[in-house]
Amino acid sequence: MTRVLLVHQPTDGGVGRHVSDLAVGLGERGFEVVLCGSSIPGGLDRDAAPYGGPGHSVLELGREVAPRRDLAAVRKLARIIGELRPEIVHAHSSKAGAIARLARLAHPRARVIYTPHGYAFASHFSRAAERRAYRAAERALAPLANRVLCVCEAEARLARSLGPRDRVRVVHNGIPPAPTGGVDPGSAELARGGPVIGAIALLRPGKGLETLIDAAPQVLARHPRASFAIEGEGPDLAALRARAASLGVAGAVHFAGPRAGALAALSGMQIFAHPSWAEAFPYVILEAMSLARPIVASDVGGVGEAVVDGESGWLVPPRDSGALAGALIELLDDPEGARGLGESALRRVRSNFSLQSMIEGVAAVYDEIVTVSPRPTPLRRPSRGVAQRSPSARG
């Protein structure tokens, strides 16, 4: 049995979703999965998921750089690797990837795989110096990964610019078929008044919600019964509300807060907008496709690998509120054409981005670097099995 140590930060959003799906899918295929992070990702049963190893249930990994804490995390992870002796250490996100690669210095024979989920230097930064510093750090750490396993080709191009090109692999994110279920009540209520243009995102810099709000006056001038539903929470809520008020569209822009599941919220939206300024390969795009929703999205990162412009949605330049408004108006003007885009998106996600293909692709990369799987060192406490999804987890 191949033992895999999944080192992860954060535990929410796309990274948490990805790690959760991997833990379950790999476990079902006979891997012994051990999770190691600040907490268990959402959707996993805390009682059934072994994580962190004996005496090491928590690895403190914050989003920001904190040298003293981060060095302590490197030392702690090195101890965990020494105790568990996993065949694979698979680190997810920039912070976990840095910690895992530095911990490898204490265990040169460890096999480390790094999945960035969006390089930090490719994200939104207010200062160019920050971008340069993060890129330099990634370049210095690149030789310490046996493989860089990217979630899209756009991310892989960045990986190849940083380190050994022959170590880069791509396995796109994948999702299961959308289950049948009810519509979020808030979205359903809005839809009774007219078409709902929805967005689901953390309310923080880089998600492009400012661009969507800036597009609202132009859209509402043509379709006054339309409304905008923004699902999510974050530090920019007050600023975004103020922006909508200053543009005179506060009555049509609704901030719904966090919801229990994206699929229920998406079910109440007639059009899904994703105006982000930087991305890797967002799950919410795939989820909108799985519900046959017409999509207007910024052409950033790997979004164009999922949404084919003019075939399964519309792609617009980031930060361009005029282009975003024009694409939304075109969909509202032509409901039949919008329906056709949604149906094409559904066919595409089913054929190209399944959860099964993602799990199989990751397992194949593991097989590349594990030619022999010796019996793992026994854990000091009985394992309670592979990680399992909790009953309340999203499908």
C-alpha cells in the first residue's frame, strides 16, 4: 500500500475541495492517505480521516509569510515525514509547497509533489516588488520537487518557466455529475423578479467583483428587471456595497453572504459571471458548467481551458467592465442562444473534467515516481481507514 501525505493550506475554497476529493478518491483506490494541515478540509469526516501522524495532528500554516512560524512548520513537517516515511509527500498551495520542499532538505530521498493551485506571484498584488519576491522564492525552491503537478496548462507554463520542464505535469480539476436538488431560496426569490446574474467568490482583492459592479449600470439600462447576486464573504464587503451605492445600483446588487453549497446557489442563477483578475482552474466554473449555466468569465489562467469562447460561454478581458457588460447583455438579449451555450458547457464538463479522470491522473503521476512501494512504517496508533466524506459534504 502506498502511503501519501497530503500537506495542505488553506482548507477552504478550491484547495480544500481538491484535497478533500483526493483524500476520498485515492483512499478508494487503495492508497493510505494521511492529511497534514491546520485543520481538516471541509467535507471530510473528522473522526474517519487520519491526519498529521502520531502526535502531530496540526501543522500551523498561515497564508501570510511569518518566518518564525514557517520555520517551525518546516521542522515539524520534517519530523512527521521521518516518522511516517510516506512514499509520496503531496503539497497543495504556495505556502504548503514551500514548507514541504524545505522539509525535504532533511529527507533528501523523500518524493515530493507540489500543486500550486495558482502561483502567488501570478495573483493580484498592489506592489510589483511582492510579485518579484514570490517569483524568486518559487524559482529557488523549484529543484526540490520531484514533480510539479498543475491543475491547468496555464499554470504549467508558469511552472516550466521556473524550474525543470520535464518535471511538470497537468491534471485538470474534475467534479462529479451535479446531483438533483433544490434551488437556494434567496436566489429563487430574486429570480421571480427577473433574470439573475450571479457570482460566487471570496470578497477580497483580485476576484474582480468591482468590475462586475461597474458593469451593472450598463446592463440595467438595457434590462432593468435584471439583478445581480454576489455569494460569498470577505474583507471587501463594505467597499463593494459602497461602490454599488455610488453607481446607483445598490437596489439591484444583492450580497447574499456565504451559502452552504455552490450548486444550490448556481441553480437559481440564469447567468454565471466570473470576473476574476487572476485564476488557476476554478471549481466554480466547472460547477456552473455542470448545471448548464451560460457563463461570462475573465480570460485569465486556465479559465479558457474550460470555457471555449463562443461555444460554451463568453470570455472577456479582465478588468474590462464594458466588455463584461456587453457579453452579459448579449446573453440577456438572446435567451435561446444563452441556453445553447449552457448545454454545450454541460457536454464539455461531462466529457473532459470528471472527478474520476482527475483521481486517475493524479494516481498516474504518483506511479511515475514510486517504482517500488515497500511496506510503510506502521503508525503508532491504529489507522481508522482512509478519509471519508461526511454526510453533509458537497457532492
